[in-house]
Amino acid sequence: MSAPRIASKICGLSTPQAVAAALDGQAAYLGFIFFPASPRNIAPEAAGALTGPVRGQAQVVAVSVDPSDTLLDQIMTHLRPDLIQLHGAEPPARVAAIGQRTGARTIKVIPVSEPGDLAGVSAYESAADHLMFEGRPPKDAALPGGVGARFDWTLLSGRRFSRPWFLAGGLDPWNVAEAISLSGAPAVDVSSGVERGPGLKDPALITAFLDAVRRA
């Protein structure tokens, strides 16, 4: 089976079954969340156990929100991720410092709800290795992401960035092809869109999502 044209990241993994479904469907990235408030939170040791047998088949991503140096050191010790995804209010200097401290590539998440939210992207293009554009959660949301918030995907259509980028937020097996078409995204990220409940990944939905991306 040839590699998909569009790369996919399955985020918030926590079980061997979900990891297997992601790999079987040729996901390019496996995401593990280190944020206690998230229903997808996982201990670095547990994530390391899940990725040990499959290392090299996909890129491993550690996702956190304004992580401390202590947490970063724990993640690097137990998981050794290929990338660190930053989901908080990290300024460009902190993003660059995290990359230097860990030796991992970085993904900076940019929340989007209107065109003006893209104005500050250039500052992160020199600090991060990848960008991720995600729907901005509602003001009363308890989490900074993973809540299924989407935005007008055409805001990204025709735009060129100096870093590779992902589209995220509100994607699922039924709308991801449209999202790719409208945004021109070279890579997509999904978490809640392949769950049967908060934090409960459904292997069948993971398979359906990756199949839809392959057909897009």
C-alpha cells in the first residue's frame, strides 16, 4: 500500500488497540497527551510502553500545554518523542528554547476563529518546526484543544507558510475530505473526532478517518 498523499496524526492515544489501528491505517504521527486536565492524559512511562514496540513506524508526538522543564525532561526520558506539540500560550522564544532543550522538533498550535488570528503566525515560523491551525475553543471551554471546535477552513486556502502545517479541530471521518479540499492542508490531526466518548478512542473510527484521508 502506497503512502497517503496527505499525512495524518491520530492524537490522544492511550491503548494498544488504538495505536494498532493508527499504524494499520498508515498514520504518519502518533500523539500522546501530557496534560492532567485532559481525558486523554497519559503518564510518560505508559506512553513509552505503547510506542516501544512500534518505534520507527510513525513519528511519535508528545503534546502538552505550557510544559515545565521538569515535565519535558520526564517526557524525553520515558518517551523520547520525535516532536513536541505545544498547545498553550508559549511565546516564540519559549518554543525555540524547548526545541533546543529537548532536541525534538516542535509543533506550535495556533488557535483560529477569524482571519486576524493568522496575523502572528510569522513569529512562530522561525521558532517552530511545524505549525498546527486548530479551531479556537469557546471562551468557557475547560481545555485549550481537543473539544472539536472548527473554523472556516477557507481561511487557509492559498496561504503559504515557511513551515509544514497541520489542520486540526472538529475533523472526523465524514468531513475530513472536505476540510482538506477547502484548506489545502498537507497534513491533518484528529482526536475527539475518532472517539466514542471523551478520551475513548474507537479503532473503527480511526480506520474510517484514515481511509477518508487516503481517498481525499
